[in-house]
Amino acid sequence: MPRTKQSFRLNPRFSLDNNKANVVFLISSRLFPGGRFSYALGIPAKPSEWDTSKGKFRVGKTFPMGERRNKMLNRILSKVREVTEKADGSPINKEVLRRELDKLLGRIPTLVEKDFFDFYNSEIEINRKSWKTGSIKALKTTFNQLKKFEKETNYFISFATINLDFHAKFTNWLNAQNYAKNYVGKQIRNIRTILNMAEDLNYPVNPDFHKKSFKVLREESDNVYLTTDELNQLKEFQYDDPSHERCRDLFLFLCNTALRISDAKRINESHVFDDYIMIKAIKTYQNVTIPLNREAKRILGKYDNNLPSFADQYFNRLLKVICRAAGIDKSVTITKTKGGMRVDAVKKKWELVSSHTGRRSFATNRFLEKMPIQEIMAYTGHKTESVFRQYVKADQLTVIREMTKMTS
């Protein structure tokens, strides 16, 4: 007769060894000889940092390392499940599991040169539920670029070889493909993110990525905003297509509240109060309270406090169509670095608008209207005045404001 597969319930838990101020991993299960497995993680913890009822680290501003350490605990649980699944109901050798956990924590040398890509992929999978979709997509793009770079240049990529020489060769390779400077910088930033995670887990990363020379390339973007006259022009235009009208109204709502589209399209009657809206921002996980002006109230009333919703890419494409139809066609010179060269391009303003133009239009127009900067920042969520001033190009706008005053 075929052997019937047995299933045993695991009861894994983490606890704090107060005597040694160390976190211990415990399992009570018949899968282990003696019915118990204990493993000291070597992760230091004070009693105040440990949530005994939940068996994990506390998180929040007071406990900045809590979230990262809890991710490590989740990795340990994933490894235990992997080992028990392979055992297929048979008793588990404690030393086998102990060795696997030692490998996971970097206590024994297990990494070969090619493990960089394995680690990269595993981090994406482990964090898939907690990371934003956009972050995962960006990291996958960088992963694919690294693979392509390795194949085309025969540069062997590993933890040890991601050094200053790699930085120079990889950025030159991206520049040769005519990528924008900010795109190149984003790839370096993503690589540094993965290396920081690997270093936290005791992988043998090359320390060069901490050096200033291993820099993230970046340049100020020439982002456009719509003036109050252009916004009125857009508002007054009559659209035959109802979807164009809904797109216009959602965009005008962004221009009057400084909300991100990811938040605005989630608004329903539960977020709307008499003179303000309150919603938790997806990007920052912070509750934001936004006062409503007359135009924002008008748009909310038109849709019974349930704003139109569009897929982001479709919204950005449609926004260009409706702005072009409304005559938002002022010529704008855009300067950016592509392929390592500064390039000027003349574009019509409708070609450059996106959902983010709403936030920028709100901030810029309010600044030109002399609304106090701190009040504008309450809408936009900027933490410091210096960052806000850079965001709206305040020095340039101050000149414009003064020139307007002189000619009026």
C-alpha cells in the first residue's frame, strides 16, 4: 500500500531571551526529534523594542529598525516552511534546518559569484506584498538592464564586482543607449537599494557602493505647470466625449487640491466633509487633510463625492488629448541630458502634461499668488521649505512675480 502522507502543524514563534537580550526562534512540532527546535538569531533587542504579544519587533518612529528586523523574521519563517515542505511529512533533522538558517543569516559562507542575481530576485519575491507595484516594476527594469549589460559587455556581475569600475562602465553603457540622466540615476539608486539590503544580511558586498563616486546621477526636470488662465481655458472648453469631460474634471480637482492621482481617484463620500477631505496618502501612508475651495467643491458635487477613476497610463494619454483640444499649446523649451549630452527640445505644453502637473500647478499658482509657503506645504506635504522652493523653482518664480508687479 502506498504510504499516506502525514501532516503536522508547526507552531513557530519568536521570543526574547531577556538574559541575553537576544531573539530566539522556537518551534514545537512532532516533526522534530524531541518535539522542539530552538535557534538563537543573534539579533539584539531591548525589552522595550519587543512586542511580546505579537512575537515581533515594535515598529514606528520610536523603533526605526523594527520593520527591517521583522522582515528578517519573515525570511526565517519562509525558510522553515521551505525545509518542512521538502521533508514532506517526514521527521526533520535539526542540524539541517540549523544549517539552512545559518546560511540565511550569513553565518557560514554559501555565496558564489552569481548569487547577486539570485538575491535580487528573491528580495523582490519576499517583499512583493509590502512594496508598491511601481517600485517592483522599477527594480525589475534595473534587473533586466543589468542582465543585458552583462551579456553585451562580458562584465561579470557579482557582489564583489559591483565597484567603482562597474559604476563607470554601467553608466557609460546606459549613456551609449541615449538614456536620460535621471533614468541612469534611477538604475544606480535601485542597485544601491539591493546592495544595502544584502549588506544588512551579511552578504559580502563590495563597500565601493558607499563611496561618493558611486553616485546617483540626477538633474532638475523641466516640469510644466498650467497657469490660472490655462486652467480656466480648460474648464470652459466643451467636450463632446463624456470620458474627456471626466478626465478634465479629475485633473482640475488635482490642480485645486494638490492631491496625487493615486489618492484622488480613491475619494468617495467617506473621505468628504463639509469644507475638507481626509484620506490616507498611498505614497506616504500619512493621513492628509485638504481644505476644499469652491472649484473643488463644485467638482465633488458634480460626481456625488465619487470622483472619476482612470488607469494612470490611460489618464496621462487622455490628458494630453483634452489639453490639445482646449488649445493648451504654448511652446516650451525642455533641456535634459541624454546619452551624456545636453539636449534642447521645443515642445507644446499639451505634450508635457501628466497627472503630476496638477500638483505642480497648484503649488506654483499659489506661490505666485503669494500664499504663505507653509500653507502651500500643508497641501503638498513637503517637509522642508528648501525642498519646496526647489520643487516650484521658487527663485525663477519670484523674478516672474516681481516683473508682473512692475508691468501691471
